[in-house]
Amino acid sequence: MSGLIRIFRTVLNTLTHGPLYSIAQHRISSEVPLDPVENWTFWTKPRNPITEFVVRNYPPDFVRRHILRAMLAQDHSVGIELHYDISNAFYKLFLDKEFMSYSCAYFLSERETLEDAQKNKTQLILALLNPKTGEKILDLGCGWGGMLKCIYDVTGDRNNLSGYTLSKQQLAYIKSELGLNVSLTNFITVEYEEASYDKIFSIGAMEHVRPNEILRLLQKLYSALKPGGKLVQQFFSLEKEECPASMVLGQLFFPGSLLATHSFHLHAAEQAGFKITHDSVDDYKPTLRAWYENLVNNKEKAIDLVGVAIYNKYLSFFPIFWRFFKEEEARLHRLVLEGSGTLREVERLLPGRTTIP
Ligand SMILES: C[S@@+](CC[C@H](N)C(=O)[O-])C[C@H]1O[C@@H](n2cnc3c(N)ncnc32)[C@H](O)[C@@H]1O
């Protein structure tokens, strides 16, 4: 793209989508790969109060909602394909080798590697889910199937285990590499058979469920579970403000997705009839930093696979989200929701101090 067109687009984007969106897009569209040190510093350094005020308040609320309404009008599969159907080999360059887990890991200490921390995460989810042979278990948004494989290793029960994704490349990977039962199904719009699952879980996929879809989805999942069944979730949600300006910037990376606040999720779960028996928080930042380092260390291979623009996009995505968590605009939660009843005391635990009730 010529320099003049890039500058024109940046000015236009600044007016419509705000300065952060346009700067990010300008940097991503650079014809040369971003410098890893400059880029990390650029997105994570403290901002002066005036800049901070502008980026938090522009575009104003009504413009934000207008932009987001237009983005959210598109089918879920459009945004999912844009983000996930790039190249499985590209994702392999920065995700952990064992699970290809594209969600927050559980670091127990700073010395742990991404591989250790993703293993800790799968162990933690296993402990929360407690899967048993013969139980019918469903994974909503199964990625490359790492958690399904983990459960299969425990139960040895392939027939009762299944997963949904909207990514054709993930589906192809799971079919050829893992031979597990996964389908291209939208878990938000699909109708579930009543009382058909013992356990349902979802890791890093509720972020794609739009606020106006959350209650209906939870109601459907509630009735899809057998009596005594449970829903285990890991996802990040907004901590403070509803619809902050960062949701517009987020459209660059996850078009058509919009986060809800954590209290909104909890309230919807109760309204759907669930009892919240576990709610712990974790820190997403070390995972994002590890993915960044892996990607930078595989720069040449990444550019060969997907080109400079997508390499630059992921190099921007990780520090932008790192800052989002640093500033506590969002937090990562792990939840266990169980059958009907009244709300029990909600746990709020810090990483390293998570206990399984
Ligand atoms: C961030 S990835 C997480 C993948 C995996 N659970 C993990 O931890 O590695 C999000 C996953 O959710 C899936 N997903 C998002 N929205 C979906 C929907 N409406 N229906 C089915 N799958 C969806 C994507 O295809 C992708 O597999």
C-alpha cells in the first residue's frame, strides 16, 4: 500500500475509530516487520495523562456503539475464520507444543515455562471437571483439541466426548491428528438436546459470545445438562466499564466479538438457574508475553507462512492485550456452574492460591 494511502487511511480511522485503532492498523500495515523491542515498549509503556484521557474517551460512547453494532451484525463464523483460519502451522510457532492451547495458562511461578503453565492449566480444568468414563462431555470452542485429548487420556472414552468449533482448520487438525469427535457447529445458535450431557466446558470461547447472547446460551446449557451436571468455564470479561473504547480496538483482532462484564456473566448464570460454586482469577499477562517471545523467535518462519501483515498483527495483538490486563480493564476467570439452587459464596482467589472446592 502506498505511503500516501496509508497516511490518509490513518487520519480517517483516527476520526471514526479513535487513535489507538488507527495507530495499530497503521503499524500492522507496515511493509517491514515490526521491531520486537520497540513494538513491545510502544504498546506497554505508561502514557501521559492527556493521551490516556483521549484514548479512553474517543471515540465517544455513541460512536463506539454504532461501530460495534455494525460489526456485531455479521455472522459469528466471519470473525472466527478471520482470526483462526490463518494457518495451523503458524499457530504452532507460538503456542505450547503439547496442547496447542490458545488460552490463558496457569503459571505457578515466574520460572515456569509456557509448556509447564499450560500443563498446569489442563490439570486445573481436569480437577474442576472431574471427568469419568461413561460421562457425556462437550467442549464449546475446542480450538486444536488439547483439552479434549487430555480428557480422553483420563477417561479412554472417545464415544462420549465431543467438541464444537467454527474453524475449519482446527477441525481438519483434530480429525487428522487426534481422531476425536469434533464438528463445525456454532455453540451459540445450536439447539441442545435436553438433559443430554453430564459435563460441558469451555476454555477461551465465551469471549466470542456477545452480551445479548449470554443469558439465552446459559439457559440452553442449563437444560442440556443432566441433573447434577456441571459447566466449567475459563474466559476473560470486563472488570470495570461496560463497552470501553478498547472494544473498538479489539475489532482489529476479533471482529464481531464483544466482551461483557464479569458481573453480567455471573448474573446471567444465576438467572439461568446455575449455582456458582467456583470463581477464581488468573493473570493472562505471562501467557501473552510467552506467545510474543515464541513468535519473535520464529519470525522468519512466521513471515514465510502468513506474510508480514499477519506477523505484525499478532505482534501488535499480544502487547495490546497485555496492557488491557495490566490496567485491569479485564480479568481472566475460571468458573464452575452447577445445577439449580441458591448462590453459594463466590471464591476470589489469586494465581498460585487457587484451591479446588
Ligand atoms: C481462543 S480459542 C480457544 C480454543 C481452546 N479452547 C483452547 O483453550 O485452546 C476459541 C475457540 O472458540 C471457538 N468458537 C468461538 N465462537 C464459537 C462459536 N460460536 N461456536 C463454536 N466455536 C466457537 C473457536 O473456533 C476457537 O476454537
